[in-house]
Amino acid sequence: MKQPDDQIARWAEYVRTNPDWRKFHNDFINAQFQMHEQFLQRLLKTPGGREKIIELYGIKNLKGYEGLLGPAPAMRS
Amino acid sequence: MRLLVIRGTSDRNLLCEFCTTFTQIVEQHCKYIVVSGFLAIASGRSRSTEDIDMIIDRLSLDRFTALHHALILQGFTCMQSDSPKEIYEYLDELASVRYTWKDRPLPEMELKFSKDALDDYQLKTRRKIPFTGLDVWFSSVDVNVAFKEEYLKSEKDLADARHLRLIFKDVLDEGEIRKIKEMIRVYRLS
């Protein structure tokens, strides 16, 4: 969805003139990643969730994500 | 499977923390620039992103291997492979590769070699931008505006350019922006 020009201008002016913009901005960005982590944990609990994550992010180096995905199925006892 | 720890604070968000940690390592090995959307975001643009784009000097396999090992040692991993030789083959073919924190698919650092005179020019004219509060080399604000207005042109990119124009209106060089747009037409659009 296109963000209106006046909205961009109002926020830019706020950023230029109010040093406290960083707190709102940081909270906004951190929240996005927090939601993403929660999403991953929920997806992992669903059938085929592990494989969906691998496909979603195009992960080829599974070893680099064993802490999230667990060991590759062939390596499981 | 362990629960991953969310980093980022009110003082510094997770994207900035990721970018700063990554660039401090790269800085020890080669010249780099952060390009595309992250400058707008680090300058207060009201959006987030999943990836940060970086261009580095073309390196030999040996130098890249040293960089890769340093990144691994500091807790990063490459999505495509854990073999530096294989990752180097991607880069050498002018494709990009993605590094993330180990066990966390996001955020990503999308890394590629400089591929032409325009990338070299961006590296040559790189800047640290105090307004961002980050000790990071960026492509200049003029370069960012020119790319977004002349080459990328999506609604998101045009909004980024508008934000940058407003935030940095006192330092923008319209002559330089025109010059870079001409270079974009020569190297990317012809």
C-alpha cells in the first residue's frame, strides 16, 4: 500500500526535530523481529514446519541452523 | 530446540546491532559499503526490513576465506553453504550470498562483490553518516537517492528517497545525484 507523501513528510519532520524518535523507531523494529521469532516457534510445532522454514528462507546450509531446526533427519537417532 | 534470545534494546534496535557487529568484522578484511534501504531505515524511515545489502571489494579466495572464518567465529553463518570455497563461487559469479546470526534466519546480510565501475564509484565515495548514530560505511546519501529514483523505483523505494531528501535536505548535492543517475543509465539500464 502506498504511503501518502504528507505522512512521510510529517514523520521526517518529527525525526529531524525530535531526538526521541529513536526509541519509537527501535521499539517498532524490535517488535517486528520478536513477532518473527514467535512465528518461527509456532511454525516449528506444526506438521512439516521444519521443512517449511527451510524452504521459506532457502536454507541450504542446515548445519548453520541446527539450534533452530534440530539435526537433519538422517542424523537423528 | 532452544528458544532463541531476542536482542535489540530501546537504545539500539536489532537491525542496527546486527549491521554494526557484521561490519566491524568485514572492516578488518576489506572495503565495504552498506547500500539500498538500510540507510533510510537507520535515518528514521518508518519501516523495517529483513535484509541489509552490502557490497565489498572483489577478494581472492584466500582473503574471502579469512573473512568467512572471522564471521563464523563471531556467531554468523551463511545460508547457502558452510564451505568458503563454495560461497566464493557464488560471489565470483556475481551472485549474492546471505549471512545471518547462527540459528536465526533473520535478519540477513546480503553480500556481493563489486561488479562494475558504478559499484566501484560507490565504494570510492562511501560515507559514515553521523545522523544514523552508527559507525558504518554507507554509500552516500546522493547515491541512495539516485538509485531509488532512477533504478529501483518501487513505491517503497520512492518513499525511501523522499524520506532521505527531507532528512538530508541541507547536504544533498543535486549535481552529484544527476551524475549518478547518468551512470546508472550507462551501467545498469543500457
